[in-house]
Amino acid sequence: MNKLKTLDHHLRRLFASRWVSARKAFLDLDMDRDGYITALDIIGFFGGGSRFIDFNDLAKIIHDISPQQSGKLNYFEFCKWMGSAI
């Protein structure tokens, strides 16, 4: 498994163990309350010192799945990505 798939799998397990709803996860992760989740929001929530979350890899995942590759996900896009895991 490549490192981006490994990180995605780890995030799914981490989110599933922490939240019971995608809505609650989104609200907790959207730390600046701008209506979007970014790699910075996720790193900010979990702390930059996480040995499992590489910022550049996380930014690449979000960039690739975001519309127009904007690097940010609104609630519906977040649900599409993580909704089945939570």
C-alpha cells in the first residue's frame, strides 16, 4: 500500500474512533469556522507532532479529492470522503 493510501486508511480509523457523526467531526475540525476543512485544520486539531500524519501527504490527499483541486473541502465533500468511515 502506498503512503497516501496508508495515511487515508489511518485517518479513517482515527476519525471513526473519535466521532460518531460526520457533522460533529466537520464542526470540530473546521477550527477557523470558514466552512471548509483543510490540511491545516486537521493538523491543528490533532497536533503537528502526530507521527502518523505527514502534513504534505495530507495536503496532497485533500488537494486531490477537492473540487478544482482547491485544497479545501466543504461539509458535503468531507462527507463524501469520510462519511462512510464515521
